[in-house]
Amino acid sequence: MTSFCSRVFLPAALVALLAYPVLSSAATTCDPPVAKMVSVQGNVEVRRAGQAQSQPARLNDTYCPGDRIQVGEKSRADVALVNQPVLRLDQNTVITLAGLKEERASIIELARGALHFFSRLPRNLEVNTAFVNAGVEGTEGVIEVEADRATITIFEGKVLAANAVGRLALADGQSAVAERGRAPVMRTVVKPRDAVQWALYYPPVTYFRPEEFQGAEPWRGMARNSVDAYMKGDYQRAFDALKGAPADVTEPRFFAYRASLLLGVGRVDEAGPIWYAGSAARPRAARWR
């Protein structure tokens, strides 16, 4: 079955090469820094070690041990670590950069949310959670922390999942789940890649301009404001502009724009129904041209 849009996953290794070795930033207070922000989409905030207030994350900002990164609703971020692993953070994710272990492995504390990792070098990443710790042998996988459990899925490479009551080695295509006070156990996942649809890059299928939503109806003004923010790369303001839009709008391009906006931050699960609803709203003759 053909999906409702094309999709491309930008090689994380390429992102890392672009991000390093240059790590200079006025915001950095350590030398050398341990990470760099290489992509920000939506509302992403950073609380520096020793500070009480968070501040917006900016492209090319660099970070020190103890810095905390929080990704908001309908947002995501990419962080390149100093020793080459690249992390893509899903919406509602919180991590703390814990520094380097023996000057080799980057240590990440994942408090909640989902983290996709890509690392070509062996044993250079450890991800710790409240339920299980993951020693990454390489190369690619995802770790998700919920209120009562953590799940680890490996697409390629090896990971050692361990906690105080047990350990489990994972390899290509395997998944494990760990709950508080229990050893990690294997879990069968039929389509493991579906767990990281949010991490894919979706090229825009249609480009929109504010003037395409001319008219006096309030929702059209909301759409114009949203598209204007979207064109400036401000996803947070683009989403906020659409809050309160009436549910009885039937304009197909409005549906298409909303779906495109959601795809821009990887929200495939939310974009699909909106896209198809917009298609159903169009006259049959127009749908099949």
C-alpha cells in the first residue's frame, strides 16, 4: 500500500560529520563541550547545569555535562554528541547530558520520552533510565521511557540491557522491556521500525502561502498566521495559531496544510487521519485528476 507521503531518513552519520569537530558556541561554559544541537523543530528548551531557568534551544548551541534538554509537544530535536553518536529526541522527551565515561562513552540520562540513537563506533554510548540501563555496542535503535517501564528496540547492532536484577543482550531486530524491580525480558515487535516513524524526515508534499487562505472567516486568518510562522521555521507559533480552529471547516487545503505541518515534526500518526479527511472532503472529480 502506498503511504500518503514520501519519507526520507537523513543519515545520522552525515549529521554528525556536519556537526563536528567544530563545537564553538557562546553559550558553552565547558571546554570541550559534550554535545551540539543540530536540529530544532518546535518547542525545545535547555536548562543549563546549575541554573534554575530553562531557555529556548538554538541551532548550533553546544552543551556541557549536567545540561538538561526538554522537547515539548509536537516538537523534536537532534543532538550530536562529541564522540559521534547522534540522538533524535521525540516530543515530550527529557534527557540530561551526564558527560563522558573514561573519555570514551557518552552518558545520557533519559527521564521520559523516546530517544533514537545512531552510532557507528562500538561502546561509545550509554543510556540510563529509571528501569534499565542500555550499553550501546552500535549501531541504531530506539529507547522509550513510559511511566512504568522502559522499552529498548535494536534495528542494527547490539545493546546490553541491564538493571539491578538482571541483564539481557539484544541484537538486530530484537526488543526488550523492563519494569521497576524486574529484570529486562525479551518482547516481540512485529514491525519495530513503526516505533520510530516520528524520527523520519518527511519532505513537504505541498508548499503553502498565506494568500492561499484569503477570506473573512476566522479560520482563514488563523491559517494565514500559521503559514506565516511555518514559513519562518517557527513550528510552535504555527501550531499555536491554529488552536481553537472550528471543527466544521471543509476546505481541503486547510486539511492538507495541517497534515503537512504535523509531518514537519514527525507526527505521522496524527497527520494521516487529517490528510485522508481532507481527501474525502474534496469532490470526487477533483480527487482523481
